[in-house]
Amino acid sequence: MSNNAKTDPAIIAIANQKGGVGKTTTTINLGAALAEKGSRVLLIDLDPQGNASTGLGIDQEMRKATTYDLIAGDVTLKQAIQQTSVNNLSIVPATTDLSSADLELIDNTKRSFLLRDVLRDDDVSTLGFDYILIDCPPSLNILTVNAMVAAHSLLVPLQSEFFALEGLSQLILTVRDVRQTANPDLRIEGIVLTMYDRRNNLSLQVEDDARENMGDMVFTTVIPRNVRLSEAPSFAVPVLTYDSGSKGSSAYRALAKELNARTKNKRAA
């Protein structure tokens, strides 16, 4: 992708209403892998837990302007962006203030469109980002709906465990609702299998079921269980920085390459 002064970024929401599936891990490390290849990436931390912000070294005292301020209209996108320690990777951090958004926005008739109004504004193209990745909370609340309404596509991390596909059906129903009411062009970019263990028959079974039911929607790349992936957040860096040669790093580089090819093909079409 080009690094021209003016570019329209691909906006991708990374979502799964189930917690513990590797959603934030995927957002951080996919962002870092895309950035490593020269793409300019903005990460929007939309989870009140703020784990993506912490995992990229943005301490609480550094979070002066947040996604809450952005949605509330108190700051512009440009004012809320912070550079991380990773070249080409920026973030709008989150705090627990976001947890009250559901209640505070209940009377706002535009409550589902607040993030879209920010990210689809004409001025965003002048910031020069190639990708905007939105790390959603582990629930199908107003914040996740905001992400889906704002995004061009959805990337779904799917843990390689029993009942994984059953949880996916509710997410797909929500996507259908969003298409019908607010964002008709929203598509599922793909499903990525996470916490995958080739020695485990269950992982193999989940993969078979996912590919049989979802076909090409499932990324070829799978994200393995990898101790380096688990350790990296405690050092506040992506795994690509923490251990560049690890299996986790290799997997996210492969996922970034596959995503890049998919988004380029979609844009060309």
C-alpha cells in the first residue's frame, strides 16, 4: 500500500463476543506485522479494559485523550492519536470510562454512528493510514455495534475449542442486523483460528468444522498456542518485538500477508 499523504484506510473491526479468544492479541500483533511491512496502522482501543493500550506501552497517565473522548465528540481523531514504540503503529487508547458508554448513549439517536462519523470523515484520509484496526470489547454491546457500523469489514478470532462455532452464529446474526439497518456494505473479512495446537485432536476437529462450514472465509493462517504470545503483553510490546523469531511472530506475519492480499483484491474489485 502506498504511503501517500492522502489515502483511504481499510477499517477492520476485530470482534468476538466471547472473551479469551485472542482478540486483543490479534489486534496488537496483526497491527505490528502490517506496520513491519510498511503499512501505516492506527489501532482504536474500544475495549474498556484497555488491554491493547497497555500491551502497546501506553500507561494510564499517558491516556489524556481516549476513545471515550472521541465518541463523546470532545477531541478530534488527530488529537487522540498516540504513537507507540512500534514504527508505523499508532493508537487511540482506552480507559474504563468507556464502560459507561452504554448507559450514557441510550438517549442519543445517533448512538450507533458515533465512531463511523469520526472514522469515515473526509479528513481521515489526510492522516495517511493504510489500516484502522478496532479492538472491540468481548460483548455485543453499543461499542461493538459502533465498530461494525464504522468498519468496512470484520475479522473474527475463533478459539480452537469446543462450542467455538456455536458462539459465532450470534455474531453473524448481529452482522446481518447491522447490514440491514446501518452499514449495508459490512462484510466478514475472515475468521482466524487462534490458540491452535496441531497435537490436539480438538483443534484439528474445530479447524475441519470451520473450513467445512465457512469455506474460504477462514484464513489459511492459524495462530498457534505460543508462550511468547502470552509473555509479550507483560513487557508492553507486540510479540514481533519481544521475540521476532517465535512461532507467534511468524504466524502474525503470515496473517498480515494474507489480509493484505485480501484487502487489495477487494479494493481492486
